[in-house]
Amino acid sequence: MMLPRSIKHCRNCGTAVIYRVPDDGDTKERAVCPGCDTIHYENPLNVVGTVPWFGDKVLLCKRNIEPRWGKWTLPAGFMELGEGTAQGAARETHEEAGAQIEMEALFTVLSVPRVGQVHLFYRARLLSDVFEPGFETIEARLFSQAEIPWEEIAFRTVKETLQRFFEDRARGSFGVHAYDIV
Amino acid sequence: MMLPRSIKHCRNCGTAVIYRVPDDGDTKERAVCPGCDTIHYENPLNVVGTVPWFGDKVLLCKRNIEPRWGKWTLPAGFMELGEGTAQGAARETHEEAGAQIEMEALFTVLSVPRVGQVHLFYRARLLSDVFEPGFETIEARLFSQAEIPWEEIAFRTVKETLQRFFEDRARGSFGVHAYDIV
């Protein structure tokens, strides 16, 4: 796999970096600053969100931002410093859908090595079917399993999470699903 | 919470950044480049590892690196770009302990907001009790529950993961444990 080389300058001193294997026993090339010796690591990002459910329906949000403008997604976004995974998932659900929820258990942990991300979704019980979408969302509405616009789902991890959710619900028992999306 | 402001210069052009709320609807201060308008995000990092078990014992590694030199840990390290969580956990187990394992299910997902990390541990069945520790490890050895050096465990997430492991094993059923370490 070709890894991104998005770092051109040192975050500490601004000098142009060079990519090489550091001298500390590391085995991978990193952006190393020839000026101040800072080693810059690039690591996967977490995306955290929820499967908000109300009766037999699930809440989806129509995206008002790129990528995938106009496609449907579960409320989710990049985890921020200073928060835990569940807290971030609740924050995103509030920001994107204005939904009132009671957080439940972790449901999916889906790695997407191709884009350097891990997507973590929690189940969340909706306390109301009234939503106040934020600026990132065109529309927030409930879908039964038969109504899900499968061909209009924004991301593969969202589609997989919805599939696992309806499968587990039909079985009457929710697990935790952790696997890679390749 | 005070978040780190470790970015002083733009990774794209080297200009000194300023911390401010971007103009794109964001609500948090980010390092923004006044030269090329690049917005720099700082996000939590994933640490991935395993609970390698052999009969009624668990494999621990004595750290040969800082922080916590000389303390005992489960094999774990920062997840890299281009790999999934399980793959990273297996890699770290190989690098730090030289252990032969069969990966099992995800076991703990522990957020540590104070340091901006999420620690994910998988259970892993040891195929052999012969280890070949890498340079980051002074010694790799098996411990029964009674032998675990609880006061000499390097990290809180490792201690919690070991506690959950022995609790679940006593109960005869392993779950997935996701919570915050505050």
C-alpha cells in the first residue's frame, strides 16, 4: 500500500522534512525534520457515530456536505481530542441530527485500512422522533428496514452497520461486530 | 480540558500557524495556516494489542522503552496507517513478544480522553509458550492470575483489560468491554 506523504514541513520549526526510517529502531519511513529532529507520525483516525432507533425504525441523515453530498448516512464524524468514543458518538448525533438519545452498547468497529480510518458505531435509543438537523444535514428522518435507501447510503461502513443492525434485531440479540472493510 | 497546541508551523508550507475557529462552520479552535489556509486537525490515536493466553496463563512483556521502562504490559502499540485494528494488534504481538498466536475476538475498547487515545485489545490464543522478544521488550513470560504483578503493570488500560479477562474467564463467557478511563 502507498501511504500518504502529506507532511512537507516540520510542525515544530517549519523546516522541510525528509522521509526516512528514524534511528530509534523504527522500521517504517516517517517524516523526519533535519532541523530539529522531530519525527512526525501519521496514524489512522477514528470516526464515531450511532445507530439511533425508534420502534422499528432507524434515523438517517441526508448529507449537506462533501464528500457524498445528498447521500444518506448515520450520524457520525471524526472523534475529537478530549472525548471518549461514546461521548464523541453522542456529540455527532446531537450536532448532525439534533436527536435526543440514550446511548446503548458499542455495536460495530470497522477498520478501513484503505483510507486509514476506524469507524465505531454505538446503538442509541431515540427518546423522541422530533429532530433538529444541524448545518451538515439537509434532512433527518426515520426509515423502516424496508424503506432504507440502500443504493443511496453514503459510506460502506454505514451500510454494513445497518445490515448488521437489522440482522441482529431479527435474531433478537445484538453483538459487537469488528472486522475490516477491504 | 486543555488541549495540546503542538502544531507551530504549517505541514504544507512551513508558515507559522495561528489557532482560531475556522470559517467552515467548525466550532473548535484549530491550527490554521495564514499562508495557504490549511487547517490542521489533531485527533485521538489508537493503541492496539492483544491478551495472549496459554492454558490458564497470560503473556506479559517487561518494557525496555520509556515510558514505564521495566514495568509489565500486554503487547500493544500505536496503530499504523494501512492496517486494521486486528492486524495492528497481531503485528505488535509479533514485534514485542515474538509470539505465535491465533487472533480471537475484540475484547476491550478503552478510551483515555486525558491523553487522547483509544486502546483496543483482542484476545489471542498462544500457539506456543516459546517467545522471541524484540528490542522493546526485556523479558516476555507467562503469568497465572495469582502471579500477575498488579503493582508493576505499566498502564491503566492494561490493568483493566487483565481484570476484565480474568473476570470473564471465571464467568465462562467473554464479552466486549467498552468504557472510558477517566
